[in-house]
Amino acid sequence: MTIITALLLFLAGLVSGIINAIAGGGTFLTFGAMTLAGLPPISANATSSIVQFPGYITSALAYKETVKREWKALAILSVVSIVGSLGGALFLLSLSNPSFKSMVPWLLLAATALFAAGPKLRPAQSVEHPPSSPLGIAIQFITSIYGGFFGAGMGIMMLASLSLATGGDYHRLNAIKNFLSIIIALVAIFVFTAGGAISWLHGIIMLPGAGLGGYLGVYVAKRVPQTWLRYAVIAVGLFLAGYYFFKA
């Protein structure tokens, strides 16, 4: 790896941390940067889960009081998320890089569309239902399979599914989403590590940038319109989808 490549990876981690702290969607950058640097798609996807993981923890800590109130439902949904994420991660490792590469542009298009629709999917104030209802369990299982397989767009997908299953205000749903994201990512990281799919060199280079970006994101949020950042993430997603369609 050249010094220029390492600097670009660090920069991608930095910008992804900023975007995740403000609007979400940083996985597009980390995944794209690693694949453009020559990392196989499966390894890039697996390593992105490592890079994004600290941000899930800090986001969940910001909602610790809500997490405490929802602990019973979260215990049930955590078990569901473990099973789903395990299945998704194992399915990813069962694929060859060419097979996964052929799926990547479609996954990126779907995740980009989901991200673009994010503001409309965010719930308004509504009646709360138990998150661990049969509908909530079924939808969370599907979402966790996707999250274990391909993390981009998982957060928006989970907010939408939780809104359908349990309702309530945005911050309550975001707290549940952040906690369950930790569970899904942790299982995926364990599976990817055991399967030797993670490039620790790339991950170690990007992690400090992502951590710094998460901190700077608060500063940037006060000065840069979120709409601009959302458009930037959508542009990156569409660019990467087009790149992989061309490369397929």
C-alpha cells in the first residue's frame, strides 16, 4: 500500500465519520474507497463493519435513558437480530467475490434509493406499540439479515421498519435502531473475523479518521446544511453503482 492510498483511506474514514454523525450514509465512502484501492468487495464490505462500529456505540450512548426504558423489548429483538445477522453474514461468506460483485451495484442502488427516501420514511409523532410485537420481530429479523449481509442503508431501513412495527417519536425509534445496530454489527464482525474476511490494515488506517470525523461532525452540523451532505452521499452512491455496473 502506498502512502497516497493510505492517506486517501484515512480521508475516506474521516469524511464517512462526519457524514454518519450528521446524515448517515458513511458506509458508501468506506466501502467505495476500499474497493477502489483494490480490496475485494467481500473484504471491503466486511472491513466497513469494523470502521463504522465505534459510531454505533457512541450513538447508542447518546440515547442511554431511552435504551434503559426499552430494555425488555430490546432483549427480545437482540436475540432476533443475532440470528438474522448471523445468517446474513454467513451467506455473504458463502459467496465468491465475483458473485458478490455482481450483486453490489443493485445493493448500492437499493441502499441509495433508501437513503434518498430517508426524510420521508422518518416517522412523525404516532401511537407507540411494543417493539417486540410479532410484526416487529418479523420485520427486525429481515432487517438484521440485510444488515449482516450488507450494512449500507441498514439504519434507514431499520427506522422505517420500526416506524411501521412500533410507532412513537423519532428519537425513541433512533435509540432502538442504534442499539440494535451494535448487535447486528458485532455478530457480523465476529463472523467476518472468523472467516478471515477483514483487512485489518485497511481498517486500522480508517478507524482513527472515522473516530475523528464523528467528533468533527457535530462542528460541521452547525455550519453545513444537511441537505448538501445528503446530496453528496446520494451522488457517491450513484457513482459507485454506475462504476460497478460498468465493471461487472
